[in-house]
Amino acid sequence: MECRFNITSQYFDRTVRFGNYGRRIAMLYDNLGNEYKFYKVKVGNKEALNPYRFETSLVADTTVPATFYFSNISTQATSIAKLELNSTANKSGRWENFTLKYRKFPFSEQ
């Protein structure tokens, strides 16, 4: 399964990290309560398989595509209950931790 979205750093160039301080980078939970770990991340043209931490630079006000990949999704599942991305962003030399949580959206085939 691919979870796709766009990232835009408003007003400032900055570095963003997914995963840090022992937190998992990305977790997905389906509507049956199953938990899945990601196996690959891609932001722009930079990608990595199973990284502990993924870091990339964002240019101010430029939208960049991002994709997190998950495998072995239950064939019984019909939707995502929660997608959680643990992140840290550097703005002017100061790192700020934040967690992005997306809830309750259906699967779609492409």
C-alpha cells in the first residue's frame, strides 16, 4: 500500500526528519485494529528502505510529493483507521518535534 501526500515548507527553507529520538517513523492501523510498519519512504526523488531516520531538505513554498509504503495489508481491511508520522523540523537552527495523524479514510485502488 502506498500513502501519498504533499509536503510544503511555508516561508522558510528547512530540514525535515521522519523518525527521531527512538520514535518510529510511520505506523498505519487498519479498521480491524491491525498495525503495520512502513518499509520504504520517498520524498521528492530521495528514498530509503527501512530507515531508522529519514532526513531531507525542503525549499520554501515548494510542494514536494511524499510516499510511505506499507506491505502485507490484511485483505479483510477496508479502510485506514490511523496513519501516524513522527517528524522533526529544523527552522532557524531549532528542532521541533511533531506528529502528523490522519484518521479514518478509505482505501482506493489506482
